[in-house]
Amino acid sequence: MQIGDLIRRAGRQFGAAPALVYGDRMVTFAGFDDLTDRLAHALLARGLEPGDRVAVVLPNGIDGVVVYYALAKAGLVRVPLNTRETAHEHAYKIDDSQARALVHAGDPPAETEFMITAAELPGLIAGAPPGPCDERRDPDAPLRLAYTGGTTGKPKAVVLTTRSELAEVANFLVDLLPNLHPGSVMLHAAPITHGSGAFFLPHLVKGAPNVIVPKFSPSAFLEAAQKHRATSTFMVPTMIAMLLEDPATARADLALERLCYGGAPIATSVLQRGIDVLGPVFAQLYGQAEAPLAITCLQPWEHTPERLTSAGKPYTFVEVQVRGTDGQVLGAGAVGEVLTRGPHTMHHYWRRPEATAETIEPDGWLHTGDIGRWDDEGYLHLLDRRHDVIISGGFNVYPREVEDALLSHPAVVEAAVVGLPDDTWGERVAAAVVTRSPADPAEILDFCAGRLAGFKRPRTVEIWPDLPTSPVGKSLRREVRDRMVAAPVAHAAS
Ligand code: AMP
């Protein structure tokens, strides 16, 4: 089975029904199969060869999707780049991936051997023959390169294959979205270069349209969700928090059955408010670029108050373990590193054999770098990223737990907790918060005192106008820490 086979079959089965919708542009299932076939032929005719990397910098829209799946049909390796990143970041990834071609919307960040603009695509497609690119592709050959968030060090590219992509589709269909049918509608409000893109094929194969909006905002989301009667969507937690801040959300007439969220920890206060406002539609997924969006999931009916701190249970066909520092497999209650194994995991890190060897065991187990523990009923609770754990006076402090406490303060909308070097304690806990109304740092510190053990309490809290986030909305604690080290502002705790 190839990605192209799924698209071809959907084209035959759902022919003239809408497969892709963007503003007033629509592409049918049969049309999508034809466009991607022709563009695949056109790219190969230009001189690109299967296995070549093709960087794509296109905004959310139909062109990007057509290019992605034409590349898959041609055996070319997609390197999707987020348009919110800088030209400098793009140039690094184009160089690192040794991209032979770049598809862009104008103002290219780097020169490659083949330069293709979005405006040229219709001409390329019109001039190419129809019909499939027939070659059988190796299921373990690279299909796409996904750059890690870069929350530590230089971004590394994760190599994902046809085998991993098909496993991801299967995992979603079995566990996350088991009831998709031609009446379902997926709304892509987040960048399709990232998490949202994983929802494209599961909907396509079931005959459901994928509706794309250019850029997330609460109003753009609400308008499209109501207009198209969206049943599924994907958001990172920051987007959910923004949506809930908009009073129009509670009044909207939505048809959502699944609001899938993940990619970063969510504050329980945000999640509870989300359920109160939008109903029992939340489905959490925990994954990472190395194991795309399918390690564990928390189903809507599992969102009970005592489970809101959990990332759920392993997907049916995914293995998950928590291991201690000397590699022993841990049972309920014990804290260790999360590992996963299955066809969904990456093949290797692109041109980084040492990092690959550190991350994947010879028997296929992949180290996620996340710290977690099982509870008695088999739910995984994530504490934090291994490298974000703060060690203060010999105690481990998980920033996420402190951020959760801060976010339960009525004025606090965003929080980032980091460890700063400290002569006495090794590291001390420091927080930066964004507030929705004027607030007093000393009062926020007092509030934490009632909720957190002494060693976990922030020693300082700073109120910032906003917090640094990655282009996909993840909080960048490393940058918060760097800024604090560069410009210390002391509000000493009492
Ligand atoms: P990335 O590879 O950039 O997608 O980042 C993946 C990381 O985000 C994971 O290793 C986790 O640390 C975090 N993450 C993803 N999903 C969740 C989730 N549902 N809950 C908590 N953390 C998550």
C-alpha cells in the first residue's frame, strides 16, 4: 500500500464530492487524485528523482496539500517549513535537508537547484499527463522530514517513511476518530505543516472533506466551524486558551464531535473550562515529531476531573513503557522516562547517526525524553521534558506542575517556569506569567504558597506582556530562562 493508493481509491469512491475546501476554492476527490498525479509527473519530468528532498514553504491552503501528496506519489521527500519561521530558520533547514528543490510563494529564503513558485503550479499541472506514477516505492524510504520544534539546540530532522505515515493513519482511525464517514468535516485551523496535517489522510480515506483556514484566530475558527458544520479539529493548547478567552465561543452553534488537542501540556483549568463551554468533545493526543501524534490518547469519555492531568492510555497498536534510570521497566506510581515502539516511530534522524543511536534502541524502543508515570488504571501522566526538570536543593521540580498552579490563579493566562542558577540550591524556581488584569507578583507568590510544597514554589515571578512561543504555539522555556539570566528582575518571595 502506498499513499497514492489511498488517494486514488478515495478519488474513485467519492468522485465529485468536496475533498478540500479553502475559502471559495474547492477540489473534489477525483480532482485531488488527478492534480496530485499530474504534478507528480511534472516534478519528475523537470529532472527531480525519487528520494530528492523538496522543501515547501507555502501558507495554509490547497496548494500546499496538493504539493505534499504529489511529492508522495512521485517518491520525492517532503520537507514542510512553517511560514511563521524566519527566512534564516528556513535557510538552515533547506541546507540541512540538502533540498534539491524549493516550492515557495515568493520571496524564497534560499536558492536550490530547482525553484518553483506557487504561481507556476497550475501551468505545471496543466502541461503534465494524467494517470498514476506507477513505481512501487520502498515503504521504509523517507517520505517526509519533520524538523523538531527546536526547543533545545539546533532543530533536527526526523525521517518518517510511508510505513510510519500509514501506521499513523491507522492509529487515528482505530482510536481517535473511529466514526469518520462522508458526513464528517475536518477543520484545519492550525498549520498543516504540523499536527493538523496528520488529520488530512484519515478524513480523505473516509470521504470526509478537509476544510482549511489561512491562519488561526478564534473568530476565523468559529466562522469556518459554523459555516462548514465541522465535526473534527485539531488545536495546540494555546489555541484552546485563546478560543475560550473569546466570549463569542460560548454563543457559537458548533457541530464539533472531536476537538483533538496535544503537542504540549494543557493546564487542567483550561481543559475544564473547555469542557464546560464546548461539551465532552475533547480528545487528547500525546506524541512527538519522532512518534507522530500517536503514543497515548485520552478519549472524551475519559476526561473526568481526576483524569484531566493524564495524557491517556497507549493507542491500541502502540507499545509504551516507563523506564527507570538504569533501564528497568517501571510499574504504576514510579517516575521514569517514557519510551514507545511501533511502526509509527521515526526511521532515524536525518544525517545524525549519534543522535539516532541515543534515541532508538536496537530493538526499536524510542526514547521520548519525556518524564512520566503510570497510575493504577493504566493512564500515563506526563511530568515534563527530561531536560526541563529543575533540580532545586536535590529535589526534582517539574515546571509543568508549577505552571498548572500558577494558571489556576484567576488573573494568570499564561505561565512559564524555569530553573535559574543558584549558589545555594543549585537551581531556583522562577516564573514568568501573562495576566489578563493587573496583578501583584507578591500576591501570586502567596497564592502558590497555598498550593505547592516549599521547594516547588517560585522564588520570583515576573509579569510579562507575552511569553515567547515557537511557531506552533509551544512555550519556549529556554528563551524565558535566557532572558531572565540576561536581565534579572527580583521580586523576592517572602
Ligand atoms: P514536538 O516533537 O515538537 O511535536 O514536541 C513533542 C513534545 O511535546 C513531547 O515530547 C512532549 O514533551 C510534548 N507533548 C506532546 N503532546 C503532549 C501532551 N498531550 N501532553 C503533554 N505534553 C505533550
